[in-house]
Amino acid sequence: MVATVATLCLFGLFIAAVLCLTRIIIGPRAADRAVAFDTLSTVIVGMICVLCVLWNSTLYFDAVWILTLVGFIGSAAIAKYLTRGRIF
């Protein structure tokens, strides 16, 4: 039962990742691309978490913390750049 639900979740997350990549490629504005990048990083973190549950492993949870932090800092930097024109 858990394997079936995890597989369905991975399929849904894969579809979300493809849609985010599409928005990154054809997004008309930089803000659209920034939101898609932030969503894609969240989807990748979700995929790693679902795979950890599926494999019954806690090995990759450190990678989840790191990817979450990098995604947040990247999104904050992009937002600051879009509003001010510079990061620092």
C-alpha cells in the first residue's frame, strides 16, 4: 500500500517538475522564472522525501536540509535582485 501511494506521489511530483521546467524555459518575465525555480526546488525536496519513505531510509534527509536552505537563499537572492537590481 505504501509503495503504491509513494509511486503515485512520485508521478505527481514528476508532472509538477516538468511543468516548472516548462515555466522556467518559456516564462515571459523573470518573476515567473523565479517562482518556477522556487517551486522546482520544493518539488525536488519532496521527491527526495518520498523516495526516503519508499526505500525506508533516512540517509538522504541531510541532503533535504541542504537543498531546502539553498533553495530558500536562492529565492531570496533572486527576489532581492528583481526588486533592487542588485543583491548586496
